[in-house]
Amino acid sequence: MSLAFELQKNSHAQAELTAASADEHLDGSGITSTDATPGTPGAAPSNPRVRRGLRIGRLGIVEIIALIVLGLAVLAAFWPSLLTGVDPLTGDPANRLLPPSLEHIFGTDHLGRDLYARTVHGSAQTLSASLAAVLIGVVSGVLVGLISGFFTGVVDAIFMRIIDVLQAVPGLLLSMAVITALGFGTLNVALAVGVAAIPSFARLTRAEVIRWRASEFVRAARADGLSTPSVLARHILPQVRGSIGALVALEFGSAVLSVSALSFLGFGAPPPQPEWGLLVSEGRDFLAAAWWMTTFPGLVVAAVVLAANRLAHVLNSEKEFR
Amino acid sequence: MSLRYLVSRLGQGLIVLWIAFTLSFVLLYWLPGDPVVTMLGAGGELQNIDPAEVDRLRAEFHLDQPLAVQYLYALFGLLRLDFGTSIQTGTPVTEAIAASLPSTIALAALALAIALVAGVVIAVTATLTRRSWLRDTLAALPGLGVALPTFWVGLMLLQVFSFRFPLFPAVGTGTPAAIVLPAVTLAISLSAIIAQVLFRSLQNAWVQPFVTTYTASGYSRLRLLLRQALPVAVLPALTMSGVLFGQALAGSVVVENVFSRQGLGRLAQTAVTSQDIPLVQGIVLFAAAVFVLVNLATDLIYPILDPRLGAANRRSAGTDGANLAEADAQGEGSIPAEADATPGSDATGSGSTESSATGRTDLEGSRA
């Protein structure tokens, strides 16, 4: 047991060493253009010595904005009354189609409802659906990946062929097929988007399992007589966690996009429920007269997705430093 | 590229399609609703319908048979390229798909062309420029492009270029100008994927020893990039084509809705709305077939384009080249799995992870 954990630490030290030597190789070539490329696998581990020193200050202005956006989104989803005291469902016909002003910062819609209040209250539906989708994706995907990666052979082949198929159909179409079977509604949209998120989690987990399966600490753990589930849970899962964290953030961003696209197409909650995609869709008939009705809810979606992707990027580089 | 390899890849593609068919059958035919009632448009109420008519239709669609028999009927129909009949309209699914295809192909082709040009220009400029602000801005563009909701981009373009400045028609398929805004909308997320992948692989190619050698012998940066680095960098990016086509198809659902165009995407949306099971299944299988075919084509083209694979090909063939090139560029310290563990970060949620996964699908396939 303890030997296994010792080895686990060792292999990390080694991984860092190799990363460092790879950098030296890059630096030696005299071309340093790589380190200005965020998100490239080649650049991610670049110059660990320099960046490790800046680690605490690594949260730049962009990351802080991203965290604020996500924080506001969570606030809006769970405690909308903190952000607005206006009711999202009752409108004042006298105030219909008002452009943005201090009183209605996002303007009002065709029924005189405050658009800001509707957007704030809409985040509960959209974000909880996205969160549920990612949860479904991560739980089933990691399970499939663990099983598939650890038990090679027939089980692996069957699981992977199914994952192949799930990947062969574009995510949105796959979700639409699931919706056809289950019917409309926010919960079904969440389930449908979750199914489409399974393949990436399964593949990532499987790759990591295969990578660590033959390592010394796993072999030591097995030699200690640990059962397979224990080996998977105690020794392999911790290795996978870092990359899964980054992928969760990334998939959350794309889940928000998918959920709002499906709700835009009319497969989500029925009106008058505020849902981000639905809000944009409601503004379609007023494109010429009331630009704010489509512009603001869409901007909010984009901001949340951008923030989630940024977080994924940070988590991913964090993983490289571990 | 031996014949055996070709046959085995075709076989793998067919297996994927067969599993896709089986999965979609299980998913769609275990529905609580009764397709016949839907077909007769009775709004879920059986009493207004002639029972004899119900029985006749049920027999015609083999719905009175056990599920296993229905499955076999459908499978044999599929072998004759018969996807069944649309419940809503009564036309064969194959016909409905074929009729909607030309408009979507035109849209997707134009969008892919725009995306290719934009993506290459962004990636090449970002690699070449010595101004760090320009490089950082360009490198951030793909991340922005994939984060914008497609439906919203379409509506914004409509708002500006149809309503504020009436340059393009807002709806319809009539005039050639009508395709511009939909194609641009669709191209934004596609170009983001292309730019992201190409930029990354250009970065990797740019640190290869041969670049240093050429620089030392006085090659200009532009010439070096276009003549030497780009051909190397394009290869890994090529594995993305299956995902790109899939994205174009999925994007057409939203874009055709926003711009009120007829096409496959619109067909898919109405099929889902009216729970037209055979039509939904047909479209899903069509999308899977496109993905399989594009990947197959990529696999076949790959060794021709990449002479390095000549020897490796005889051994195991396939798109190993993508992974080889990436692994090369990352130095020997990294493990190929690392490339997958880095899910593109700024890139498309699904797009980027799928890209690496696609590469690996083929890798596995060729070794199996």
C-alpha cells in the first residue's frame, strides 16, 4: 500500500523531469514562439521554472473576470432575488419594448416584462440543465472509461464501438434523437445533452487508465492484493482527476451552448418560462424593433461559455504543474 | 495501401453504422407513444379513428409484430437503402432526405470554404507575425468563435445586415445573396475549429529541426511557412474533417431555422418536433454515414500526402501520422495520451476533444 503511494509520487516527479527536459530541448532550438500559445499541448508545459514562480499571480485579469462571471451566474441560478427584485413573469403593457435604460438595463420585451429579470431567472433553468448534463456525462463517461481501460478485450471493444457511434453522430443531432424518444422539457434536454457528453469523458478516462495501468505503483498495489475496484478508485482515479476537472469545465461550456440551442429550437421548457435560448427565440419577431431582446440574453450565454472555457484552460495548465 | 486494409476499414465503417442503427432503433422504438396514432394525427386520441384503419397501418409498418421482428424488417430495409416511411408525410425517408440535401450541401460547402480561408489566414498570420499583440488577439479568436451561440450569431448578423443595413435578404432560398448570411453564420464556428487545430499544429511544425535548418540557410519566414511548415501542419489538421462535416450538419439545424431555409437541418427539426421516428432515425444514420465516409476518405488520403507514412503504412496504416507528428513536436518526454488529456482548452468543447479522439479511433482501428 504505502509502497504503491510512494511510487505514485515518484512517477509524478519523473513526469516533471521529462517535461523540464523537453523544454530545454525547445529552448535550445532557439525558437521560443511556442510559449505565447495558450492551450496548445506543446506549449502547455513550456518553461515550468519561470511560470512556477508566478504561480500565485497566474490568475490574470481575464481569469478574474471569468471567475466573476461564473460567480454571478451561480448567484443568479440559486439566489436570483439577490440580483433582481423584479418578477420575470408579470409584465406591464405600458412599458412594452422599452430600450435599455437605468430602470430596465436589458430593456423590456413585447409584454413589458423586464428582460434583465427574465435573464437572471432564466439562468436557473439553463445552468441547472447544463450542470445535470455534465454530471450525467462525467459519471457515465468515467465509469465506461475506467472499465474499458482496465479490462481490455471484449468489454473494451464493445464499449469503444458504442462510443465510436456516439461520436459519429454530431452532438446536437444525437441530443435531438434522444429528445425524440423522451419528449420535450428541460430535464429531457439535460439528459440528451448529457448523453452527447459521454464520449469525451469516456475516451479521456480510458486514455489515462491505459497510461497508468502498467505503472509501477499500480502493479505494486495489485501485488499487495488490492481488489480491482480499490486499485481503480485509490490509485487510478486520482491520476485521472486533474484532466477530468478541466474537461468538466470545458464540457460545461459546451453544455450551456447545446442546452440553449435546444431551447432556442423549442425543445426545452415551454413559454413563458424564462430560459436563455427561449429568450433569444422570443426576441426573433422583434429583431428590427427591439434589438435588445435578442442581443442581451445571447451575450450572457456567450459570456458564461467563455468564462467556463477560460476556467478549463486554467485547470488544464494547473494539471501540468502538479 | 493494400486492398486488405481498404476492406477492413470499410468493414469497420459498416460495423459502426450497424451499431448506430441498432442503438437508434432501441432508443427510438421503445417509445411510450404509439406511432400509428401520431401518423393519423389524432392528437393522441384513439376514439376518433377507425380501428380497422389503425390495424391496417399497424400491419403495414409491422408494428403488430414483436420488437425483434420489427428490428429485422428494418435492418433488411436498411440493406436496400430503405429507411422506412416518414410517419408525418408518408413519403419514404430516403426521398425526404434526398430532396432536402441540395440546399444544405450548398450551404455547408460555402460555409466550409469560407471557414477554410478564414481559418488558414488566422492560423498563418498568428504564426508568422512578430507582433505579440496581434498574435495573442488572433490566437484568442478561435476560443471566442466557439463560445458564441450559433443561433445568436445568426440573429445578430440578420439584425445588422438585413434590418439596419438592408444588404442581404433576411429569409428564403430564392436569390444567391440569401445564402451569404447563413453561410457566414455557419462558418464562424467551423473556422474557429480549423484555426485552432491548424494554429496548434503549425506551432508544432515551427519548432521542428528542419525549420531551424531552413531559417539558417536564409529562407524567408513566409516562404518557409507556406512551402515547408504548412504542408506538414495540414496533415494533423486533416483528421478534423469528419468532425467538421458533422459540425456543419449539426449547425445547419440551427442556421436553417434562423434563416427560414429549407434543408436537412430543417427536416431534422420538424422530424423531432413531430416525433417522426423513422425520419429522425434516417437523418441520424445519414449523419453517421457521412462521418464514417469522411473519416475513411481522410484515412485513404493521409498516406498519400504524408510520405513519412510510407513505411509505417505497410506495417499498420491509418492516421497514426497525426499522432506521430504531434508526438514528434512535443519532444520525447510527452506521452501521446497527453495530447488527448489536453482538451484543446480554448477550443470547441466537443470539437477539440473529438478531434484527438477521432485520431485515436483510427489508430485503434488499424491495430485491432
